[in-house]
Amino acid sequence: MKYVVVSGGVLSGLGKGVTASSIGVLMKSAGLRVTSIKIDPYLNSDAGTMSPFEHGEVFVLDDGGEVDLDLGNYERFLDINLGKDNNLTTGKVYSKVIEAERRGDYLGKTVQVIPHITNEIQDWIERVAHIPADGDEQVPDACIIELGGTVGDIESAPYIEALRQFQFRVGRENVTFVHVSLVPVMGPVGEQKTKPTQHSVKELRGLGITPNILVCRSTKPMTEETKEKLAAFCHVAPEAVMSTHDVPNIYHVPLMLEKQGLCKILDIDCSNSTVLSDWRTMAHELDLLSEDVSIAMVGKYTDLSDAYLSVIKSLQHAAMKVKRRLTINWIEASHLEEDWNSGDSQEYDSAWELLRASNGVLVPGGFGDRGIEGKILAAQYARENSIPYLGICLGLQVATIEFCRNVLGISGANSTEFDDNPEFPAVIFMPEISKTHLGGTMRLGSRPTIWQVDDCKIKRLYGEGASVDERHRHRYEVNPDLIEQIETAGLKFVGKDETGQRCEIFELDSHPYYVGVQYHPEFKSRPGRPSPPFLGLLMAAADMKL
């Protein structure tokens, strides 16, 4: 087993996840089976209860794990399916060690960070690295480990010590340390500054880890002089200093690293498969797209695009498939509401202008009642004006509420999430879900949806099969008592769960594309293999035959 450990310095948000994923692509192009582990030093057990504003989206895995969004990068880039144990957090490590202490496993010893916490981290990494991830049940050849946060953070210290020890446990020749850092450009002459990276590497070496490869983020390609200076001061070979400058799209990153000789440094033959040539084609085709298609994203976390990262990627995958250049029109849902018109009419007018200018409408998932009426108005606009619409999770629920209010004439229709005692509960709390514990208590993970009809647009997009498996993350569902009434009026629930009670997919009769899904299809979308509900939305928005 070969291990690649990716750490970060200077500041967060440099793209460690994309770097780690890109290294995985190169290893996969060499014919190696690859898996990934993300280490998050925070104390939360998982990402499930964290605010999207603080941490971006919560990515959901097949086994129901609620994890860091970087695992989504790994799955998309490497076309693998990971499990919740592939995300290691301080909360998980300490829970395991404390449980062992309570059982008496440590035989009366004083339980300490070293060796007990660091040993648990190493055991966890070695165990999870050997779990098959690409569906063929064979043990991976290589594992990419990304250490979240920045070198020097107090909370990451036990992990750096564990990784320092780990290189001797598995053999120094089997571990490659990659450090991602920043080379800022300062002053009127645009000088590339190496000092931040020097300090970061010095700190890492002081903790016992010497990086083998430096990956330096910058706006422009690094000069040879800068590379040589970094090599001299950071104890790294000049050819192992990589420049990852800004590129038109992230699919260029593996190609950029390969061009600079990373495959040679890793001692792998990246021409062993067609993986890299497929990436090259995809990256360049994406740059050349000229025909536009615009999608209105009506959400409540629109100030932070990472909150909808998988949705954005799924739209991009579908846009590539229909050969259109994607524009996402970000619309804050609450700005569509009439109340906003009285307070800030300029934002209200521009939100509606953007909505009307879009070729399609997408209402993604979310929690809480802020902006709900705006989302309902967006669904109404799309339904009444034959604009392609895709509602995901909450997007299905608001469209159902809108349909009940404006087609069935039930003006008091609402969800019990937004109104404890609505006049007419169109969306209700699922009976088996905990109301007191938030973490890991939703309907989570991959579950089957059974088709209820022989033919419809969304079923044709999915292709053959009596059911589809998609990942869920929700607490509320459409009220089963209303189904017959809603379907009679033309909104058909074409997919349901195994019991036939839970409504998973709806499609509106006599509409170009009006689809809602209770699950989150964005988590299974891949470059070159877009998620069917997103592909349908983009095809309809681009006026292509479904």
C-alpha cells in the first residue's frame, strides 16, 4: 500500500482537496486502485450539524455518512464510493479511545494523546485504506490522505505526530508527503514571495515531517527562480516544486501536475490507461463551449457557493453533456417575496429579473423557514410559464405546497417544518425521526426508489431498471393522505420508496420539464456521467428533445 499525505500551510482554502483528488487521478491513470481519507481536526463527530455558511455543504455517502465536502471531490474525480469512516474527525477518535478506556482495554494505563490517540489515528488510517472503494472488492493500491486545516493549528498537532510515526510503521518508502502552500504576488513589479511557504515548511519540519513535494498556489505560473529558491530553503528537489496557478477549470489541475513531472516523481506511468487523455479532452472541450444556458439557483445560502458545491458540479456535468456554457443566476429566495418589495424594491426587482431571464429554475435542499415563500413563488413561476424546473428535497416539498395552494385551492397548505400547526399539512415530519437529536438522525444514505409508472421523462433519463438508488438527507415528506388528490390534478408521483408510502419523485403532466426529487441526486453525479435529473433540466433548458 502506497500513501500520499497532503497537508496545507499559510491559510485554508488553497485547494488541498482538488490537489489530493488530482494526485489520485494521476495514480488512477497509472492503473492503480485508489481510495481517500479526509482528516478533519474539529471536535464534531461529523459534518451533519454544521452550518453551510461556516463549512460549506454536507456531503452524504452511500452508507449515510454526513461528511466534509472534500469527499465529494474525491468521489467525483476518482469515480469511487467512500464510506463514513473515510472521514476521520477528532470527535470520532476521542469517542473510540474513551470507549476503550471505559471497557478497560488499556489495562489501567494513564490514557494520553501519545500513544493512545496517535495509535488510534494510525490504526484507523491503515484499516480504512484497505477497504475497497471502486466497486470491484479488491484492496486499493494507494490511499490519498488529506489533513484538513493548516499546519500549526493546535487541533491538528496529534494528527501530524500520528502521521510522523505512521511513515515508520508502513515503511518510509511507502509514504509521500505533499505540502500545499501559497506563493503570493506582491508589489508593483509582481514579485513572487516565498517567505510564507518557507515558514510553513519550517514549522512542518519542526514537527518531524519533511515534505517530498511542494504544490504552490499562485495566480500566475511560478518562475524558475522562485522554484529554485523554494527548493533551496525548503529541503525539496527543484523538480518537486509544483506550480498550481489559476486555470479556466479545475479539470486542468491533474494535467498541469502531470506536465510538470509529478508522475515521474511518484514513480508511476501515467500513460498506462486512457484516464488522462479523457481528462484532457474534457478540460479542453469545456474551455471551448460557446452556446449559453442559464439556470436560476433559488436558495438561502447563496452568499457561499460551497454550500451548494455538489449541485454546482452536477449542473456543470450536465452542461458539458449538452455542450452548453453554464451560467448560474444566484437568487436569494427571500428577495422574491412581496415583503422584500416594501423594504428593498431594487433587490426585489433584480431577483425577479434574473429569474425571468433564466432558461431553467433549480430549487435545492435546505433547512429552516427563511426564504420559503420565495422558493414557493419560484416553483409557481416555473410551473405556470412552462419553464424547466428541478426541485431537490426541499425543492420537491415547496413545489408540492405550491401545487396544493394554487391548483387544488388549499390556501392553508404548508409544511410542519415551517408551521407547527398548519391549517393543512401538505408536508409532514417523518414518524421515526428524532426531534431532540440532530446529528445522524435524518433519513440518510442510499435507498431504492421504485418506479410507479411504465414511462415518463425522468424514467427515460435514468434508463433501464425497476428502481433507482439515490442518497437521502431529510426529515420531512409529502403527506401520504394527499397523494391521490394531487395526482388527480396532474402532478404524478412516479417514484416511491419500497413501502409505496413515501413520495420520492414527481413529474408534472403537460410541462416541458417539471420534476421534483426527495433525494439528493447531486451526490452521485460524475464528470462524463451526469445525474439524470440534472441532465433533464439542462436538456429542457437548452430546448433539446427529452
